[in-house]
Amino acid sequence: MHEYSYPLVDPEGFEVRLSEDSRIKVFHNEVSLSLKGEIKLPETVKDLNGNRVSIAFEDIDWFYLTEDLTISADIAFLNNTNIAFHPSNITVDFSETESPSGFAPEWKGVFFNEGELIFPIEIHTEVLGLRVDHEERIHITALNNFYVSSGGLNGSIARDDLDWDGSYRGFGGSINSFSVSIEDNTISEGSIGGTITVPFLNEDMSFAITITDEGLQEGSIEATSIGSRTINVGDDNSLTIDIIRGILSYEAGVGKLVLDLNFTFDISGIETEPIPVNGFYITSEGNIGIGSWVDLTDEVNASFHGFSLTLKRVGAGNEGDLYWLGIHGSITWVLSSSGGSEFEAKIYLRKEPLRYDHTQVNSIAVSFENDAVEFSGEVTWFDEDPTYGEGFKASLEFSLKKPSAAGIEGELIIGHKEEGSTSFNYWFIEAGVTGIEISVFPGVSIYGFTGRVFYHMRHSGDSYIPDNSALFGVYAEVPFGSPGPDKGKKYWGNTALEITVGTSGGGSSAVLTGDVYILTSGYPNTSAKIHGGAEITVTTTSFHAGFAVEVNIATLVCASGRDIELHFEESDWHIYIGTDTHPISLNFFCSSSFSASSYLMFYQNGISFGAGLDVDTGRRTWWIFYARVWGGIDVNAEIEYDSPIERFIGNASLEAGAVLGFHYDVWFAEGDCEVLSGEINANLHFETPNPTMFCGSVSARGCIVGICKTVHFDMKWRNGHFYRSGC
């Protein structure tokens, strides 16, 4: 098929292509036409693939067409996007005498009466990240002078009622408006508007994307979203955020809203003036930050539970499913020689919705010192602490430099704890005097005193923790020892008594503890030749006492062990002098070469006892020869009784061994050569009654220059019968 192309001079830029099926007939000086082909729009009007757009026609008699015409493709009119326009109800006007309404009769071009503005799902991904959830089409029945002339595409479209679900730069939201004005294929103005839902703020912010002849530009936050908002984060806590400006960026599929703003805190006793923060960001993934911690340009005044703060740094970040906002600076106490103590607090907020969780405050130190006195202290705040709930702990040390180095130490804890549906208050007070020596009678001096009073707290390890079942308690501790210049070198000790009263009388107890150190390097050194310790606990239902002794005399004899333990209560009692797992041990010459151990245990339905002796010379050398001898014997028994004896079990074991050899060192080798060695092991077991049984085994092994022989023998006698087998 042949086509005939005719570039037009008026209107310039258009081209008419006629197919060979077109007919031109002249009869009696009259012309009749039957044309078929297409009209190519100017080169500046292209489709999304960059191809020239054309309009097909068929069986027309002149070029003023208002019939149904087909356009070859959607028209692309926004650079760097795939937004397109699909016209319909097309008028082609190449007439000298007729034109669409509003145009001069001599006007020539293509006029679009209706059309669809097409928004694909991915409007633009690489830079802008603008998308709608579904492909959207705006059908426009009354276009505002939308046409193609010699200069290209012209007209305007404006809609502010779109309300499409979508996202911009990773932030979920909606697209609400679209407008564009085009003159001779050049965009004079335009914009896309919508909202994004911003994590952390948990609010919708309006954005606008400017449209220019180069396409969609960087979006910005609308002025209507700029300004102050106060977020109630619960429990009379509020966070005021005054946004000054906001910039949206997009990288690797993640959006970032960077804000210049002011923070004002009124949370958990922290009250601040507006804190200016530049570069605070919120990502589309729900993270916040400003580069962890940053310095403030100017110091900001604040307060913490009424104490004056000077803020110098701020921080922000994420920890697990919590946000945190931090402040750092100094706190001014009434008494301070350093001009303020370091202060740092992190305020933690739960996400979705933004709610206050807890505040973490560093331990705040305070100090004062001159020629006569020295004072130091520390305050720690609790907030939603899993152990302490809400409250604070304050500790102090005060010492006199003149006339003597006496000191006072103290600690105060006040708090509130919630446990399930119940809640309670608690407190703890401790005061102590150190650095003194008061003679109470000849040979005995007191070195100090410590007292404690506590409410709804109990002793746990080295600290006190809240406990609603403990009503009240008192504690007293007194260190004592030998007086004079040696101060504790002869002996010193410590005794303490604690009494706790439980709620409704239950859980009450009294605990008396004491330690004595004899022949030490002085108080309070615990390295002693002899050490004895005792602990006695009495409760409403039981009595428990334990005594321990450690001896180290001139490296001749060392003894240690849990010497005596007594326990009595209604359902159980026992008296232990050592135990099978922690026997009383005695090391001669304070080494492991020669040692002995034993224990004796009385309990509600039985008796256990045992003893052992072990010898080990270790490796001994004479010239090139070496030798070692070792051995041991252990005996133990257990008697179960309930009038009469129900069961008796006894065990004994013997082990002995020796080795003799020499050490060689020649130019090609070095090592030990074992000449003679031997080892014997024997185990015996006896029990009665049911069954009555005696059994055991003996094994021996001997070696001469690496040639070894092992002998093993098993025997068992059970209820009158012998067996060649072991136990």
C-alpha cells in the first residue's frame, strides 16, 4: 500500500498522510473528496515511548472534523514521569472559516473536547517515589482550551477532589490534587498535592510537588503543616513540637523527612524551654534521629524536679520498639563546688500511638571540698524500673579532715511500686559513722556504727528491694577490734543484727551475723591467720544457724569448711558438722600433699558420716631420676532410721600408686622415660537389710619400661550367695 505525505504550511508542523484508497473527484467544476489516512501532530507532541502522535481519519470530505476520531497513543506531557493524557471527542480544524467556540475563524489546529488523565501506579520511582495504590484515570468532560497548534500542546487541567490512596517517598498517604498549565508544549505552572502520614508525629502532613517544564520537582511540606503542636503522651506528660521547615528526601526506597524544629518537654519532672534542633529526621520506616547526640548552638534552660538544668546537647534514636529523646547538660544543686553536676536523661516513648513509657536518668553526682571537710553524693532516679518502679536513691559521704578523719555515710531510697492490681510506697534510710575509735572496755574498741530503717523492703544479696509482704525492718552493725596503734592487727570483727516484721505478722525474721579475724594486717583487711564466721536466723517458723572457721597457721596447718550448721522447723531439722559436698578439710603444710577431711550429718530420718586421707608427694627429682607416690582412702556411711534402723549403707575406697623414671636430654630428643610404675584401686560396698549385700572390686596395674599388665577382680555376696560380679 502506498501512502502520500503532505507537510502542512498552515498550520505549520502538522503533516497529512493519505492512503492510496483516498479519492479526489472533479465534475462540472465541483470537487468532491473521500479521504482516508492520518494527521500527524507536531514533532513536539509525543507518546510515552517518544514517538510522534497521530490521529486517524476515514471517508472525510474536508478537514474540519468533529466525528469520532482515533488517536494513535496517549500523549506524554510531563517529563520524567509516565503520567499521560488520552484525548477523546477530538475536533480537527484546518478550515479557513470554521473554528471551535472561543477561537477565531482563521484558527487552525486540533482541539480536545474531552479526555482522560492517566496516573499509573508507579508515577515515578527513582527520584520522587510517587505512586498510587491503583491505576487512576481522571475523565474530564469539559477541558479548559486543551488543544494542539503549531507550537505544540496547550491548555490547563485542575482537579482538587482526587482523594487517591498512595504514597510519597515511602510515606503512606493520599494524592488529593493535580493541576497543570501548558503553553506551546511548555509547562508554565503545575503541582501535585496530597498528604503523608508521618510516624512519630502520628499525623498527616500536606506536601506539594511543583511541576515545571522539566517534570516533577522535589516535594516540600506545605505551610499548613508547619507550626506548633502539643502531643499529650499520657499521665499529664506532654511534648510540644514546633516545626519550622521540612524537607523530604528519598534514597534506596526509604523516605526521610528532615525537620528544623523546637522541642519543649513537660515529661516526668523534666520541664524545658524550647530546644532548637536542626536536622531531626523521621524515616518512612518509623525511625528517628539527629545523628545520636549533637551540640546545641546555645545553652537552653530547663529544670528537673525543681532543680535548675543547663542543657548543652540533645539526642534522639530508637531502641527496640521504643523512641528515645535525650537531653544532656548540668544540674545545679544547692551545695556544689564544681558549678554543677553532669546530667543526662533519656525519655522513652512507645510507638503507635505515641505514649510515654519511662525516663532513664544517669546517676547525678555532687561534691564539695575545702581544707576542713569533704562531701560527695549521688542521686539516681527510677522511672518504670522493673525492680524499683518509680522513685530515687540518694547516697552521700561526708568526712572531716580536721581534727580527725571521721566520716558519715548515708543512703536514702524513696519510691512507689505497682505489682499487678496492687501498689505500695516504700522507703529505706541508712546512716553510718566511720573513721572513729571508741574504747568500750579494756582491749576492745568500736570502729564505727551503721543503722538502717526500712519500710516495705527486704534484704536481697547486697541490696534492698521493694517487697509488699515486708512491713517494717531495722538493722544495726558494729565493727570492733583491738585498740591502739595496731587497730585490728591482733583481732577485729563485725557483728550485725537485722529484724524484719512481715505484714499481718507473717514473714517476720531476725538475723544475727558476725565475723572475727585474728592476726591480720589491720582493720579492715580480711586476710587473717584465723577467721570465724557465724549467722543465726530466726523466723516465726524456723531457726537456722551456721558457723564456719578457716585456719592458716604459719603454713603448717590450713583448715576450712562449713563447720557447723543447725536448722530446726516443724517439718525438717538437721545438724551438720561439715557436709558430704563441703566437708571439713585439713591441709598439712598448707598444701595438697597431705590432707584429711571429714563430716558428720544428723537429720530428721538418718545419719551420714565420712572421713578421708590423701597423700601425694608430687614429682620429686634426684639428678636425672624422678619419682612420685600417691594414695588415699575414703570411708563413708549412711544410716536411715525410723525406730528401728531401716537401712545401713557403707562405702570404702582405696587408691595407691607410684612411678619411677628418668629424664633424658640428648641432641636429637628430650623427654621422660618411665621405668617402673604401679597402681592399685579397691572399692568396697556394704548395705543391709533387704538386701544384705557385701561387694567390691580390686584392680591393679604394673608397668616395666612400657610393658604393662592389668589384673581385675570383682566379688559380691548377697543374701547368703556369692557371685563373680561387681556391685
